[in-house]
Amino acid sequence: MENEKVDLHLLELRYAHIRVKNEARVPRLADSISRHGQLEAMLTIKSQDNRLILVDGYQRHTALKYLGQDVSLARVADEPESQSTLRQATMVIGGLNKNVFLLSGLVENRKEVPRDL
């Protein structure tokens, strides 16, 4: 996965409603980005219709918009959406039992749960 520049307005913010918002952090993050540049790329995946879906980097997205930026560094993961979102959830939450993913409806069967969980 290589970093590439993507237009912020082209990103689909499908998971914004489940992300924790920390509005106090946005100005600090924006200040850091303006001083040092964007140090970490956002994580995106391609939808079935080839649109880019933002998986990780919602705070960076908000900070870049706050700064009036139009583009961002992003990695485009070459994996199914369910795999990428589950991997992100486990990084954030960590240590969850595979059955939690089945019960939550994020996956339909145990085969869709990433092996490294």
C-alpha cells in the first residue's frame, strides 16, 4: 500500500457517524499539520463502484478541511470493506471475541472475520 494524494471532497465519509468526535483536538491537529505537514496518511478502501471510502483518519480529514486544504495523503487498502473495517475496529478496541463481530452484524459468518483476530 503506497501513499497517494486524494481530493478530500471525493472521499465518502460512510463511517463518520460511528467515529468518536473530539472537537477540541481538531485545532491542535490542524496546528500540527500546518507546522509539520500531514505525518500519517488516512486509510481508504475502494467501494464496488470505485469510490474511495474513508476508514481511518476522520480527525485528520476534519483538520485538513479546517485548514482549507483540498488534498490529503491516503493509503488505499486492497482488501474488502468488511476486512478493512474489522481490522480498524480491532485496532481501536482490541481483544474482542470473534463472536462480537457476528452478533453486531458487521460480518455474516466467521470466515469474514480477519484471521489475525
